[in-house]
Amino acid sequence: MRTRLLLFATLVIPWLASVAPAEGRIEGDPRCWHKVTLSLKGPAASETDTAPNPFVDYGFWVDFKHANSGDRFWVPGYFAADGDAGESGAESGDVWRAHLAPHKPGAWTYTVHFTRGDGAALDPSCPGEPVEGVDGATGEFTIQPSDKSGRDFRGKGRLRYVGERYLKFAQSGETFLKAGPDAPETMLAYVDFDGTTTRKVKLKTWEKHARDWREGDPTWRGGKGKGLVGAMNYLASKGLNSVSFLPYNAGGDGDNVWPMIAPGKKQHYDCSKLDQWAVVFDHAQEQGIYLHFKMQEAENDDNRIGWQKNNENLKKKSPFPDSLDGGALGVERKLYCKELVARFGYELALNWNLGEENTQSVEEQSDMARYVRSIDPYDHLVVLHTFPPHQERNYRPHVGKKTLTGLSLQNEWDHTHRQTKKWVLESLKAGHPWVCANDEQGPAGEGVPPDASYADQNKQEPSYTQDDIRKQTLWGNLMAGGAGVEYYFGYKLAENDLLCEDYRSRDHAWDDCRRALEFFQQNELPLVAMLPDDELVASEGHGHTPGAYCLAKRGEVYLVYLLNGGEATVDLSDAEGEFTLAWYDPRHGGDLQAGSTATLAGGDKRSLGAPPNEPGQDWLAVLRRKP
């Protein structure tokens, strides 16, 4: 296990002379962007207590302030049992905790606000009685610059929505494009996590990734966790930077993941399990893996039933037992959101997805999004995922509004480009650009197929190949101005969305993803100013997909992706000057290469000529205006 530096601060209670000052601890590595934790002694409690309930009836909020700039973070805290529950398995104790990921070096102070009252944990403005010996406590600590580099997000800073269709790192300024697995949604259904049981789909051992665990990597409770920690290492080794999971699927397809002590105990959370989740999440971030929290799924997001769950006439006769407040923003839903934000919101690169295949009403979606944004001190990306036929119904009402900052798109694998392009342009036109990722590919039974050589694959033959996915899903999203992809594994195929325990099942597909990310990382482009502009290219197409995609800042730079090679022309009629032409190989990567034509003149439609080799394969042409 990692050692943690402890800085001690005296908590001063100025108006309460009869109460001895409590001793708080600032734990962690006191550097910019690193996890810094305030732990303090507060009211003793148990996970199962009801009067008061430590998760609902104690309001613990910390005002962290940077001394020089005056920047402040209003951070929700949480009940942490004995303060070491991930190792001890404790269900009770008197330790309360709040996390900060400070953005600036220098002196910091904190002030604790700790009250008791009905629902005090859910709203800092909720009236409550101050808790003696804790409320009003203050302290200070000093933060140094980060010492991290490479993939570790702590060397890049927090990933932020900046009013554009791409996220950017606060420290490095890098633009973020993602690629990684959308499956299994049951990633956290792991036998090594405390209190993890199943009512439907079997739990995971992640045994096939135990070999990817390295000496010095974290474990818990005597060496547990190597499989899932190793899985994060494997994803990073493939050049991927994202992973997706459901923190709550009670009553859903998997029915084997919940942060509570048990299904139905919606106001009582499992401290040791959540501490162990944090170990995996922390390690993922250090490996450069973005965390996609799919907060709920269609089966448990409300009390509606069926494919047409948005139809108010289709309601269950009695509340669905595992939904939170039946879809409304009540105590259960607020608490769930607050626990996720308090325990994991300090992570630098993540998004809150309101739900997979979400079927709440637009009002319920908006209420939930606004609440998450109100309690998240770091303003992480908030997105929405829904059924493909419901996109117009669920996305259109949010266009131009501040409730969402992105979309998590689901569509047939060969519809990715046009669906991404649609919502990129619609949101841009409305003045509030969305970060649009393609996170699930249909049909549901297939998704992204396993490698043809994968030893454990079943006899089901997919109707398309990973080459098709590379062309129409991966590059289809990126060339539409999208923010990247996560790959869904169809339920009929090997290592599927519910049962997968081996990310190597798509090892070759991850290479395609890495090569796409490397192109954008290694070639400086004005991405924010570049728009999907397929009409500029003429080439042979078929079905829903043109023969070429174009992403361009007219007159300056043009990317032209030829799905199946062949001849193509680009319209430079409104461009002046001369353009260099080079080619990128999406199948093998590497440096840009020369084709048959080195330069093109503006002022007319021009042929791209032939790529360097294999003219019948997919290629990316890169045109830049000469200085």
C-alpha cells in the first residue's frame, strides 16, 4: 500500500471554550492537482444508524480557500467510519472526511461547516444545529507544485469544460480526445470489493488482468484488487485513456453493483466498499484513465416501464423498488449524487452521465443535472445517454441550455458520423457547444466484435469487422468534431457488456484507437475552429456513409478521411494560396507520408492524387496552407 504524508492542523473553535479543540489531519501528497484529504473526528455513527442517519442528517461541508488568489472550493464531505474502512472493513466510527484537488501552490485555509438536521447533508443552506467541537473549525496547509508528468493526470491538471466542444486540461492546456471501453458496464461487480453480491449476473474476478498488476501498485486487505488494478494498467499500456462503468445497477441488466450496504438500503452507504472503489479510481487517474460514471440505467432510473418509458401513460402500478425517488429529485437521488461527488469528485478527469439509456422526463433530467452541478465544486462534464430513437425527444429540449455540457451518444455503428455531426452543429448553433462522444454502438447483440484471433470467442460471427468500426465509428466520430469513443461489447459476442473480464478481447481494436489519438496528439491542429464539412469532398460513398469525411477550417487546414481509398477531390474554391498535402495511415500509424501529389493550389476543386500505398484502404489526407 502507498504511504501517505500526514500534516497536522489544529481545529480552532473560537466561540466554544468548553470544548477542547479537535485535531484534524491533512492527508496525502500536498501538491497541486494531487488528492489532499481533510480528516477530522466528529460524531460517532454507524452505516445503519437512522436517528440521526450519518449520510443524510449531518451536513459536512468544507470551505477551502487559496490565500493569495482568494479562489474557493465549497466541498461536500462524508462519513468515513473509522477512517480506514477500506482496510479494516469498519462499518462504524467517528471519522469524517473531505477531499480537495488544489489547483494552485501556496498557502491554503479551510473552514468546516458541520450541522445536524433533517436532510442537512443534501443542501448546505439547510437549517441545522451546529455540531459542537467541529462546526467552525479552521486550519491551514501549504501546497507545492506537482511533480508528475507523462500520462499521470496530476501533471496535466483538471479536465475542464471551457465552453467549447473539446475538454481541456487546466495545467497543460492540452485538448482531450478519449478512447476506451464502454463495456463491461458491470466493471465494479468485483469479488474483491467488500459487500459486493449479485442478484443476477455473476461477479468478476478480473483474473486475466492480474498479470498486468505491477509491484508497487495498490491493493487492499491483504493483496486484494490486483485483477482490476491490473486491468487499468492494461488499458493504459494500449494507449487508451477512458473507462466506463455503472456505480448503481440494482434491478438492472447486471443487478450486481450498488454503493449502498444492500439493495433497498438507499440511505445507507458502504464505507469500506467505496474506499476500495477509490483505490481503483485513483490508480486509473495516475495511469491517465478518464472515469465515465454512468450514474444509473434504463431499468432503475424511474418507475416507467417498457421501450416507451418516456410515455407518461406507461407506469408501473407500484413504485419500482430500486429506482431513486421514482425518477424525481428527492432525498434518495440527492444523497446518491452527493455521495458520488463527495467521495470521487476530486478526481481530475471524469464525467457525470445522468444515466445509460435514460428515460426520465426532461424536467427530471434537468433537476438532476442542476443538482449535480450545484454540489460539484469542480464543474465536471455532465452528459446524457439515451436510446437512439429517443435522441430527438431527450436531447432537443436541452439544446442551448446550461444543464448539460455534453452528450454520450448511442447509435448503430455505421450511423456514428452523421449523429455526432448533427449534435455538434446543433449545439454550436445554439451558442452552448456540447462535448459529443460516441459511447455505445449497435446493434445491441454485436457492438464492437472481439479480435478474430481471440482464443475464447464463441461461434457467433459478427456481420461487420473491426476495420468497419475503425472507419465508421472511431474516425466517424472524430471527423464529425466529436470528442472520442468508448467501445460497447455486444451481448451475443465473447466478453460482452455484462460478462467481460478480459479487455484483451479487443486488443487489435485498441491499437486502432491508439493510432487515432496519436495523430491528434502529434499534429498541432486548430480543432476548435475546425468543423465537419463533408460537402467539400467528392468521392464514392455507400449506404448511410459518404466515401469520405472532411473536418476543416476553411482556407487554412483540411483533414480528409477516405474510408475505402479511391479517388477524391477537395473543393478549395474559396481558399487562396498553396497547400501542402501529406497522408496519415490509420491502420499502422507513424509519421505523415508523401503521396503522389505534394501540393495543391487553392481557387478550384483539386484531386488528392494517390496515397503512399494500398490505395484501396482507408487513409487520412492532411492539407495545410503554406505560410
